[in-house]
Amino acid sequence: MRRALAVLVVLMTTALLSSCAVPLPRGSSTVEKAAVRADEVPQILDRYQQVRAIAAKLLDPKPLSTVEAGSVLAIDSGTFEVEQRLAQDKDLPVSAPVLDEVHVPRVGAYPLWFVAVVSDKAAGVNRVQVFERASSVDPWLLVASPETLPDTELPGLRHDDGFVLAVRPDNAAGLSSSPAEAAKLYAEALDDPGSKAGATVADDGFITQMRDAAKANAGLDGVTFSQSWDVDDVEFVLRTDDGGALVFATLLRRDTYEVADGITVGWPGGSPQQAFLTGGISSSGELRFDHQVLLYLPGGGGPPRALGQYGGVVSADGS
Amino acid sequence: MRTRLGWALVALSAVCVALGVAVMVVLGPDSRMTTGPHPVDTDGFVVVTAPKVLTWQGVRIDVLAELPANKPVFVGLGNSVDVQDFVADSERLEVTSFGTPWSPRTREVKGRENLPSSPTALDWWIAKSAGLGGARLSTTLPDETVSLAITSVGSSNLTGLRVSLAYGVEGGFLKGTGLLLLGVGGVWAGLLVRRGPDLRRSEADDVDGEQHVDDEEVVYVYLDDDGVEHEISAAEAAGYDVVETVVVEHPPGPEPDAARVVYVFVDDDGVEHEVGEDELDDYEILDEEDER
């Protein structure tokens, strides 16, 4: 009898092991996927670093177009152009950032995107980078890279089953306003400190820095300076643990100089203004900047606050 | 109770036997079903399955796409998010449903007469294959929404496309065999369970740590109100609760010494006299067998 039971146990074990590989209907019929596989991320970052290093060595922004897009490419191209125009005999710093965190959402359609947090000790900053694949035939490109100070604490991000939760830019659930509206509010506060938005948004480091620069430019003798701000469409938003949101917004800044007759305004050597407006401004001039700002919208309400930014001159006109 | 349990086990095991036999017959020794080649009527560039056509996971599929005149062809399996984006703007034949062994339903979708990129250059295919005149894809369907695409490569189209398909379970025949054996074992066990006394004897074996002889006799006794025992049959005993089980062992008696040899002296009158081993030296041993 014991022998019979032993045979039965063996047979049942065999059947159970066999059943592990029996075909089953799929658990879910939802059309979606992880935006990127975990093992792909280091390769994507390595490729980006290699191309950026080549571009920095050549002082040529063209290779960057294979690894960057949008305002990041515009800002970096502007930076490279400044270096070229100033003909400075130095290479742009090339650092080797370390990948700290990866946050991958599940997506149901292209574009695919994910967030990588890297620390760059040489530059003394952390970067919260968004890589995007616009279509199935496009490569991964860096589209946002706001920088934060090393001691800046990023809010915890909410995950579900290992995937970070993305928020639609027009979704205001749990927030004082939708991420798109919050970015617009932030730009309005910069554009007009005396506006209602200016009263709502608290002064953070970025706002203070921009207002100080504008104040300095406005103090030039014989120059009428004005600064305007706008915001690009918000694409990437992540839900934070407290029900808030982390918003990647691109702010478009326009500095305009009107110079009185007989006066020429020049800028100190090495500045972007000097590079783009080599002969100075004797009539009028305009500098356009892009600023990628990482905005935090607290859960349950509260105004947007900038945690980091990355920006620079992207174009200029002047006479 | 024991009888019903036994019958239930037998019935369940019989189902296992039937399933095992069915799996073995359907899949065959190569563990898969094969169909084709089937002509596919299209002059476009892409044949693709809709996201909800391939609804199983763990199924092994082999797809062979053949084109005449050594035209290049590509076969790939990818997540539907990737595949649908890849073919979204291209003219294509979309398979909207599929019944085994081969009954696809399709629809034509208008679009550009090319693909946005060569399929062979893309890195998101789960499995892919390309070749001149034919391409064969062998893979196991994963647990995600996937689409299968057959595309032309370069400037050619898919005119004259023929598709062969095989699908099955890796090691399916062996699994069917396992199921069959499990069923047979289950039937056996069910019959053993139904024969309750054997089980009890086995329990007694375990307790005593001794082996009992197979011809043990079980006597069922009914004790009436006067304390008088009445022997009843096993069938009658099934209607009563077992109050006590008494194992009565027969006292060990003298066992015959099979190895003992008896030496006999036969006198002149033919009378046998038993002699001891110590007296053997006085006699000549005449083997009984030899004597015969």
C-alpha cells in the first residue's frame, strides 16, 4: 500500500510540474507595455554619454541631434554655438554621471518615455532626465534634463506594480490645478510679478534668480529692458506619493533690449549675450532662452514650486 | 464515505486519462499541430494580426512565410504597442480573428504603400526572422499583448504569399502521457481507497512497524444490547459505526525446521531407525535421491 501511495505521489508531482508550462489565456488583453526594459536603460544612457562626449570634443552640436530633441537640444546647441563664437580654446566639460534611479511608466501607445535620475558629482548637480521614443522607428532621445542641487530632496513617486504612475497634463485630480495650468500659472508669475498668479506662486530659487537678472538688465543706462515668459505644452507628469505631481515644464523666456540713439550696449566677454550679439546692440535686440523647470505640485493643493531647472540661450537677434 | 471518496477519485482520474489521451492524439509525438501552406491573397506590404487575435500565452508557434521568386520577406512577433505603431500609416491586411486550424478573418486597411523603416532594423521585436523566398519564425507566445507581422522588405510586395503555421505546447505529448499515467494511477488509488480494510491494515503496519501476512481475516462483530456478539458481513458492517478495532494475533507456534536433516538406518528387515549425526560415522550414507 505504501508503495502505491509513493507511485501516486510521484505521478501527481509529475503532473503538477507539467502543468506549470501548460498554455493559458493571457491575463490581460489591455494593449500596453513597459515603456522600456530595465536592461535597456544603461545602454541608452551610455549611448547618450558617448555621443555628447564626441560633440563636446568637436565643439559641434550636430551629433547631439541623434541623442537629444526639443528644448534640451536647443539649449545645448545654443551652448555649443556660444563656445564656437567665443572661440574659446577649451573643451566643454565632459562628466560621467551615475545612474541613481529609473522610473518607468506603462504606456498604451507611442511616444514611450521614462525618467532617469543621475548624479553628476563633477558638475555638482543631479539631473532628472526624461528620455522619449517618439515612434517605433525612432531612437531614444533626451528631451528634458532639469538639474537639481545635490541636497534637493525629490518627492517620492507613486508606483503601481513596479511602474511609476504618469498623470495626464490636463488631469487636476488631487491638485490645486492641472499640471498644464500650474505650469502656465508659474510662467505668468514670472511674466508679471504683480499679477494674481504672481501673488499665488511663492518665490523660489528660480524665480528669485530670474528676477534678479531682469533687474540688473533693466538697470542699464539708456536701455529699455523687458522680459516676457511663456510656457510650452506640458508632456511629462508623474504622480507623487502625497498625491501631488512632478511636472516637467519648458518655459520660454524672451529678453528684449531697446537702446537709445547714440548708445551701444555691450556685454562682458564670455557671456552668451556677447557671443550672439557680437557687436553689441545699438538699436534693439532680443535674446530667447529656454528653461526646463521641474515643478512640484503638492498633493491636496498648493502652488507650484520649482525644484530644479536647466536653461540657456537658444537664439538671438539684434542690430 | 470511503466508498464515495473512492468513486470520486476514480471518476476524476478517468477524466485525467481521457484528457491525456486527447492531448496525445491531438498534438501527436511532435507536440504540435501543423497546417498549410495557405495562400494569402494580398498585394500589399504588410499582413498583421490585430492585438486581440493572439490571446494565449505559453503556446509554441512556428510560422513559415514564403514568397515566390526569392523575394525578401520578414516575419516578426512584437508587443502590439510597437507593431501597431509601426504599421499604423501603411496599407495592410489586418487579421481581425483567427480560428484553428486555419480560418482567418481579415480586413484591408488603406495607407501608405511602404513602411516607415526596414523591419529588420528595429530592436523591439520579441522574435524575428527574415530571408529570401521565405522566413521561419519559432517562438513561444509571451504573457503580453502581441501581434504577428509579415512584411515585405525593400520595394517588393507580398503577392504570392503562402503561410504555414504550426502551434502546440513544448513537450505536450509527454505532458499528455503524464496526464494519462496520473489518471491510471488515480484509478488504481481510487480502487484501493474503496477497499477500506486494506488501508486500515496499512495503518496498522505503520504503527507496528511489522509486515502482516496478506491472508489476515477481518471479522465484523455487532454487539447487541445484551452484550452478545453477532458476526455480520462486511456489507452489513458498512451500515454501522466502527466502535472498536481489535487486532487478534494468533500465538506463534513451533515452526517446521525446513533445514533439519533426518538420518535413517534401514535394517535388514526394511525397518527404518532414526540415527543421530554423531552416529553417522558407523554407516555409509546413501542419498535418498540417489537411491531413487
